[in-house]
Amino acid sequence: MQRQEGFKLEERQTRPTMKQKVRFVLSSRGRGRTQRESSEKSTALAEELSGEVVRAVYDRASLATHVHESRTEVERVKRFVDVVLFDLLELG
């Protein structure tokens, strides 16, 4: 990816951003700029919000771990994490 002609790290970055990774993957799959745009913008938004979401899920899971929670609560947290990961990783 970094060896690709024209590739340049974004300002103040030491590694490719998720948006750049998405652009690379979709380009390698033959998607044009217009086709990539919505995915790139969605990824940028996800990057901004993911820290908050991940933190909220972590806090909820941590609470369920450190205080006795019902099995139902633990299953809810697991389902939420599964949905997010399945969507991000394009599984199932």
C-alpha cells in the first residue's frame, strides 16, 4: 500500500489511516472514485466515533465483569460487539 505510486501519509500520521486503507482495498477491487467515496466518508466518521463507541462497550463489559450481572446483560454486550465486528469485517 505505501509503495503504491502517489501514496502519501496524511499529516501527523506514522501509518496509513483507516480511510487510506479502505481506499486501497476498494481501488484494488476496481472501484472508481465515486464508488469509493461513500465508503471512505463512512470510514472517516467511524474513526471519529469509534473511540467513543469502543469506550462505551468496554465500560459496559467491564461493569458486567466486575459486578455480578445477569447472563442476559453479558449476552447483550456480546451481541452488540458481534454486530459491530461482523459489519466491519464483512463476515457472515
